[in-house]
Amino acid sequence: MPKRDERLAAYLEERLPGDGSVDVERHPFGHSNVTYYVTRGERRFVLRRPPEGPFPPGTHDVAREYRVLAGLDGSGVRAPRVVLLCDDAAVIGAPFYVMDRVDGVVIREHMPDALDGAGDRRRIGEELVDALVELHAVDPAAAGLGGLGKPEGFCARQIRRRREQLAMTVAHTRPRPDLEAVAAWLADNVPPSPAPTIVHGDYNLHNVAFAPASPARLVAIYDWELATIGDPLTDVGWMIATWREASDPESVLGDLAMTAGPGFLTRARLAARYEERSGRRFEHPTFYRVLALFRLAVALEGLYALHLLGTSDDPWHAKMEHVVPSLASGALALIGGAPPL
């Protein structure tokens, strides 16, 4: 192991439950915060740390992610239990936290055989919605998370901050007048928000895990780095923006195609189930879906900047050269009248 990993292993062996040496292995998926699998005897954990910098201020805040998960412990939300937080960057060059590893499968390019029946395909969508409703039902103050965010003007602030982030990013990439046009439309079309809740910020099929056997059951929600207090419908917009249907053009992301198969709920049915289970109306689907595509495009342009700067070794980041323009085109099509559901 490299010297830095030896230091990490020694740190974890002093603090993690269990006996024996600690093994650390980088997880191949995930393109934002970096994930490692940690094993100690029979115990299994997950370590999360920021990527190698530079990156915009306020992003990749693993201490915030830890705080959210610690607050949700015992709330009934399907989130992993955190074990420790290290805010000493000297250990591995950045802060990190460790959580329990949950047994489950994350659905990516292909459906697991055990969950590939029509009934389980339907249940996957239902479970995805129901777990989100559970999160949005948590009282932030009771979870000790009342100060996590500023809900007033949440959507307008999201748009402004992403525009600022985009301006910083394009200095290292290329001009993006298409995304500026999307941002201008969003700023002019912000709807009233419902009562604020805890918001995940990146809620989609790739950030949850299902039990490996039928019937489909969502067992864990991952990647909480963007969690805050704000408009819960932004989570719904993100969920449907990343959910493909058979009539959609081929995804340039390449790994979102499975929900376009038979048996999966449509975007409209996902939204309707959320309304039924939460009691909230999803009245402005175009705005929320465009906002999701804009946020995603800005974030991915940031990953493309890391590639161009030579600070990322993830080959997926190079693909953002073509992914970001496609997302911007999709947002402009929705603004132009394409159906959002």
C-alpha cells in the first residue's frame, strides 16, 4: 500500500469497531465524492472523501454529509449509519467519514436477474417514491438539522449559485451560452414553493440500493453531500429528470436506459404516486425538470473542468465534453414546449 494508505489504515484500526487489520479498496463507481470499501474482519464499511481538487467552494463537503446522516439515524429514513468523521486532512489529504456498508444492489446499466420481473420493475419505482416521501416527512428540527439550510428563496438561490458556479467553471472549459439561456428562463419562472423539508439534492435510481432478492425493497439511500432544507419538489424534479422512458432519445450518459423497459412506472406515474403519498401537488413539472437538468449540466461541466485541468483520473469525466451540451439541449426543448412528464 502507498504511504498515505498505510497512514489511513493505522488511523482506522485505532477507531473502527472490530479486530484485525483494515483493508481499503476504491469503489469503481461514483464520479463526485470518492468512495472506498473498508473491511475489518467480518465488519464492512464505506469511506467517503472529496475528489482531488480544485473544486468550487461549498461542494464535496463530506462533513456536512456526515452531519445529515447522523441526524437521520433513528428517523426511519433508509440511510446508512455513520461510524466516524475525520476532519484532519493530514490523514489522507482531505476530510472523510465512514459509514456502515448496507447489503444491497445499486441498479446501473443492467437489471439484476432477481429483480427483473414485471412486478419488481413496478415496485422499484414505487419504492423509490415511497422512500423519498419518508425523507420529506422528517421534521428537520427533531433530527437536529433545523439549521442545515435556508429555505426562504430556495429555488431562486439554487439558480443564482449554479450560475455563479458555471461562471467559475467555464473559465477552465468552454463558453456555455445554452446553459446561460436556461438559467435566465429559470430565474424568470420560479414558482411558489411548498413548505420546506429536508431535501436530498441528488435523489435518483443510482443513489439508492435494493435488497438483492424479490420483492424489490429499497434498503439504503446514498450520496447525501447536497442535502439541505428547501423545496421538496426539487427532489421530485431530479428523480423524474433522471428517469428514462421508451420514447426518449438515447441517453448520452449511457447508463440510464433500464427504466425505459416494459414494466417500469412512467414519469407521470412517479409524480402521481408522490402526490398521493405526500399530499403535495407537483404543479410545475417543466420548471422542476429544467432546474434538475441545469443543475446536473453545471455539475458535470465541473467534472469536465477537472479532466481538462489534469486533476482527475476518472475517464468518465472526459465524456462530459458531449454530455453537457446534450443536457442543455434537453432543457431548452422542455422550455420550448416538450412534455415534462
